[in-house]
Amino acid sequence: MSVKQRMDEIEKLLNKYNYEYYVLDKPSVEDSEYDRLMQELLSLEEQYPELKSNTSPTSRVGSEVVTAFEKIVHQRPMLSLGNVFNEDEIVKFDERIKKEGFNPEYVCELKIDGLAISLIYENGKLVRGVTRGDGRIGENITSNVKTIHSIPLTLSKNIDIEVRGEIYIDKKEFVRINEERKKAGLDLFQNCRNLASGSVRQLDSKVTAERKLNNFIYHLPNPLDYNINTHSDALKFMSDLGFRVNPKYKICKDINEVIAYINEATEYRKDLPYDIDGVVIKVNDIRMQEELGFTARSPKWATAYKFPAEKVTTKLVDIKFTVGRTGKITPNAMLEPVRVAGSTIRKATLHNEDYIINKDIRIGDIVVIQKAGDVIPEVVKPDLDRRVEVLPKFTMIDKCPVCGTALIRKEDEANHYCPNSKCDARNAQKLIHFVSRKAMNIDGLGERIIEDYYNFGYLTDIPSIYNLKKYKNELQSLEGFGEKSVENLLTAIEESKKNSLEKLLFGLGIRHFGEKNAAIIAKKYRTMDNVKNATYEDLVATSDIGDIMAKSIIDYFKDENNLKMLDTLKSLGINMDYLGSEVTLDERFANKKFVLTGTISAMSRDQLKEIITNRGGNVTGSVSEKTDVVIVGESPGSKYDKAIELGIEIWNEEELMGMIGDSYE
Ligand code: IVH
């Protein structure tokens, strides 16, 4: 037997033992045998590095250290799910589907509380693991994914496939890690989800390997490509390939069976070894799913039932006020620490003056707190039976807690505002919003760092972010920052200059203006100048843009300071154009595999790729039976001949432009 054959043999054995242990939970060999083989493979790889396979089980221990994660555009966007919170809403979800003329069977699954992952396999080998990111662009975390033993490195069939699922951490492992951290005097993780997401985004994959993450796979994006007609068959198919599929899924004949499943899950939830935050309900029939389609954010054929918010009581120790980026003052409850929904809560929102007065909440009260999913915890009400002493009534502050300016309260609003546009708190908050994930998505500029840089004077306003490089040496000398982290930050800042218009528009923090509105406006107006010059009439004529928002946009662009700032950003090289990043599924492209050959005169290859992926299609490198369409430009290569040989559909430039011409200029 050659060395390579022996290495392949060990790889196969280790994969088999690994699968039996971590996926089937039925080990067939002693740990010592597994370790012995691993050692043998490690030493062979050391002697013959050129023979090491990309999917070697030795990568499970974590080998690679990266300086930053590469950003990857998902082949199909990773959508999230709509939510329902009670029986009424579950029935309505079913009724909406019935109204479309279907009478579906559902599959119910546990909603695992972790983070979503997309796994790409080529020829049966794991080639890439990507986080969800903002749904369109995620991060390449392949080396960390390889350390998760329940994720197969090699499948039982040599196929090309993408699957999606959830990475999570077991409750026991969460306790173990926090106990260790406590001993070491380190900050504790708040809950399993935070721990899992912190662990997969470690730059050193050895750290990830130590965290013993786990996974369940629950979604096959293109089942029809594999002749699979139902979601339950997709689950079985993925399980047969070697993926860990949660066994607690159930096919439900009607919505009553769905409700019964939810009731059962609510009962056994606390006994599960992992956290779940609800139940996912999916239409089983794939063609029915396709006909039902998607809204902008989520599939219409699935929804997530979320367990009710957990409520606990604790003492309200103090009320402190914070100033938001619009100057809005929020009263925050300072609480005696209490555990709720897997996290320790020390602070909760009290919304505004009216909320506190109407509920007669007073400092010193025992209050009821609730937390639902990602929502900021809130104080629900005081427990009046437990108010044993006389407590002073709440009174609202009248000056900004940061700059001392007298607060104002507009007639039709419940909120107080600090009117000083130069208030330090407002400025720092504006920067925090600008760099946030849904806005310019600058990694490495967290809330605390911004506040520190702001206090040191390195950051003053939005454009100052792009001048941070001037302070490179100073930044590196700050405690907790190394050369690498500053380098990464500056790269992330430079990268953000290329963002499409909607990210910048959202980042500006225009009042009442959400992420979705930014996308609508960017798509309609295409450039910042067009948005700037838009009239009120034209803005309100846009679907989803109402009177308040249109006025707010007009007000924003009337302000000389804002215009000056935008000019500065432009001169710093920030992109001000819409790059067509929104994915709108187009049936002529969606879920089809395209191959490009030759030169298309109207656009670059990258532009064409983007056009195809933005319509839900995929571009691959070589022509095979699986290719749906070959796009042929001037002077095509051998791919053209192959396409003819295999009888694959061919589009020339004219045909292509006919299909995209209406939306491409
Ligand atoms: S299906 C298009 N199934 O919940 C369908 N998601 O709130 C995509 N999640 O982003 C999702 N368990 O991260 C699905 N059994 C399950 C799930 C699940 C957890 C997560 C997932 C998703 C989020 C939506």
C-alpha cells in the first residue's frame, strides 16, 4: 500500500468513527483507537505535506489562524423567517396559505437557538462554511467549521450540494466553559447563542475547536435539483449524506397537529440538551413552496412560532437616562441582576416618561421584567403587592444628562429630546449606527471602541471614520489593540467605501428611515444626488414611503451640515451609487446554473455575474450535464463546443440583454 493510500484509508476510518460518535451517537471503537489513527495521520502529513488532503480529519483540531474573515456573497440569499406568537397567528398563517388555494401538509421542527450556517460541498467534500451575515453577504469561516465534529468533511456521495443549518452549543458545554472562565476571572457568556456565535467567529480555529460546537442541518435550498419533492424527503436525503438532522421533526397533516406539536415541544423544551426558542413550521411540498414564494425578507411557506417571553421579577435599583443618535432620551431601569431567557439582565428599557407614570413604576419597586428573543428586555409593571414602603413618585429629568441642554418634548410624541445637535452622546451614537451591520458594516468598531476613540478625539463625526488611518500609531498603542487588530479595522473601513447606496443611506440615520426604506429609495433613485434632489411628491409616490418619511428625507437634505458632510464623504471616496445588490428572484435565472464564455460587450464579467446572482441564479466555472444555460459572448472558448455537445440551452448577448435590458442600464 502506498503512503497516499494509507492516508486515504485512515481519513475514511476516522470519518466513519467520527460520524458514528458525533452524528449517530453510537461509537464503534475505543477513543484510544481513534487517537492512535489520528496520530498516525498527523505524522504522515508531517512527513509528506504534499499528500495532505484538504478535508483531512486532522483539521478538526483547528489549525488555521486568519487575520480577518473573507466576505462571501451567498449564491442564494439566506432569508430569515416571519414570526407568530400565539395560536391565533398560527391559524392565520395556515389560512393565508389556504387562501392561495393550497391545503398543505406541514413539517414542524424545533427552532434551534444558535446561528445559521451555509455549507458548500463540491464532489462530496466540504469546501466552504459561511455565516449568514446580513443575509446576502456572509463570512468565510471554513477552518472553524471543520473543527465541528458533527459537520461531515466528506459526504457519503460525491455530489455538489449546499445545505443550511444551525450551529449551536449544548447547555452543558455552556456551563463548563463559563465555569472555567469564572475561575480564570474572565467575562462570562450571557447565553448559549452568544457563546456559539462568539466561538465560530474566532480568528484562531484552535479556540473554536476547544469550544465543542455542534450543529443541526435543516434546509436544502434546491431540492428539485436532486429530484426531491418534499421537505421531509430533503431531511432524509441530507441525513443519508451524513448530516446531523434533528430527529424531532414531524409531518403534520393539518394545523391542529402543528398546534399539538408546539404544545409538546413547550413541555419537553427544558429537558433538551440544547436551547430552542420556538418551533419552525414549513409547507412540506416543494412545488407548493415554490408557488407560494417569498416576501422581501422571508419565505411565505414557512414561519417560526416563538415561545412566549419569559417573565421574572427583580428590584428596580435606579433609573438612568441615555441619549440616542436622534437626541431621544431613554429612561433605563438599573436592576438587581436576574436570569431571564438564558441571559443575566442588569438593565431594561422603560421607554419614556408616560410609560413610567402610567404604570406608576418607582425606584425601589419589585418589577416584572420580560425578554423575548433579541428584543431589549423591558420592565412590564411594578408588583404593587410587594411595595411595602412609601416610595417617591417618578419625575422626568428636564436637562440632557450629557450636555445639560434643556430637553424638549414635541406635542404629538411621548419622547423627550436633547435638541443640541453637537451633544457628545448624540454624536457617538450616530457613529455607532453608521458602522452597524445593517448600515456600513464595519467590523471592529464596537460601541465601546467608538466611545473611547470619541473621547480621545480620534473620532468626531462620520467622515472622521475614514481619517482614522492618520492615527494608526496612536491606535496601536492603546490598551487592548495590537498591530493586527488596527490593521483589520482599517481594512474594514476601506472596504466599506464600496458599499451600495442603501447601506450608506441607512447609515446616515435619517429619522424614521429604516433599512427596508433605504433599500427602496436606493433602488428607485440609484444615486445620492438623485435622492438629494427628489421632491416630496415624488418621494411619497413611492410605495412603502409615507408622508412622515418623505418629510424626514426632505428635511435631512435641506440641512447644510448634512450636505457638507456628504460632500466630504464623496471626496473621501465613499461610493454614492446603487450597486444593484438587492436580490429579486427572476424565474428565468433563479436556481439555474450558468456558465459564461466569451466577451459580452455591454458589461464586464463581474457585472454579469452580479446580475445573474441578483436574480437568484448561480454562475459556475465549467459546463456539465448540470449546467442549465451557457451565455456565449464574442470569441467563445471550448465551453461553447461542450454546451452544444451536451445540448445545453445557449443565450447570446442579444438574448441576454433582452431578458435583463428592462432593469439594466
Ligand atoms: S429554516 C428559508 N429551520 O431561525 C428557511 N431555521 O428566525 C430558512 N433556525 O435564520 C430557515 N432552527 O437561523 C429553519 N429548524 C429550523 C431552524 C431555523 C433555527 C433559525 C435560522 C433562521 C432563523 C429564523
